Amino acid sequence: MGIAETIALTLGVGWASGLNLYATVFMLGLLQTTGAAALPPDLAICAEPWVMGAAGLMYCVEFFADKVPGVDTAWDVVHTFVRIPAGAVLAAGASMELGAGAQLAAALVGGTLAAGTHVTKAGSRALINVSPEPVSNWSASVAEDVAVFGGLWAALAYPWLFVALLVLFGIGAAWLLPRVWRGLQRIFARLRGAPDQGRAPAAPEPALSPQGPGASARAPDGS
């Protein structure tokens, strides 16, 4: 595996793990098993039947859990503690041929990428769940799965194209995350019954005169 493929694969497994870890592991095993790619030894273990079987089973569970509003958010919360460290481990395994120092650097980058994609996915899906219709939820889930399979294939077949697309993804995520955060704040504010931070407070009503609403106003000269 050349240096370009190694770099792209290192970035790719970290990025893809944040979207769908089980699809990532299964796709790596599939690429190795079919001979479409020769993975580094630390990642070739993904082609073991038990590993592919477990990853495939968990992918099927996530496939359905990820398409039920509310359940997908709970699934994402739990997998905060799974996807990020797994992304770091997979990235380190992808760069093993570059030495121990490169593996440590790859683990840091891979974990960061996994965290970024995971937060982007979880936050955007929480906002999508506010919509009562299920189409957007299913569409987002299928698009994420397609991105994982297609992205890992592109990382090995067209490494520099994948790196360029990953840069564009990073720019898009940096633009999207602040808006997702503000949207979640508005949702939490409504759940607490607090006024929306984006709205100006209502003007207070004018106080009534002590003389009563039917009393006539006195003239300025006292007459």
C-alpha cells in the first residue's frame, strides 16, 4: 500500500467510524476478503469470519435503530463511548506500516475525526427528529450508510479525491455545527418552558390610572 492510500485509509476509517462503526468494520473486511484491497495486518483482522459476522449483525441492528426517531438519538448517545475510541484504534492500525510515531499521530487524528463526524451526525439527527414525518430520518440514515461504504472504497481507489472530499466535509461540518447547536438550544428552551432566545421579550402592558379606566384625564392647567 502506497503512502497516499495509507494516509487516505487512515483518515477514512476515523471519519467513517463516527458515522457507522459497524458498517466501517464490515466494509474493511469485505474489501480484504474479496481482494479489492490489501489492508495492513492490523486491519486485516476485520476479514476474520467472526469479526465480519459480529460487525454485520450489529450493522443490521443499527440499520433499524437508526431509522426510528428518538431511538436513533439514544443509540448515538450510547455510541459516543464506542465510535470515538474505535476510530482512533482503526486509524492507528491503518498506519502501522509508517512506524510507532505515525500510529500515535494517526490515533489522535482518527479519534478527532470520529468525534467530529459523530457529533455532526448526532446533532443533525436530533434536529431532524423534531420533524413529525419519517422520510427525512430514513433519508439521512441511508445517506450516511452509503457515504461510509462509498467513502472507504474511494479512500483506497482514489485517495487524493477522498482527501479533497474530506476537506469539503470538514468545512461543511464547521458551518453546520453552530447552527445545530443553536437549534438544539431552542428545543431545550421549549422543553423547559423558557422563552425562545431568538425572540424579543414582549413589551409590558401599560399600567391603568389609579382613577380607573373610565375616569377622564385632568387638563395640564388643573382645570
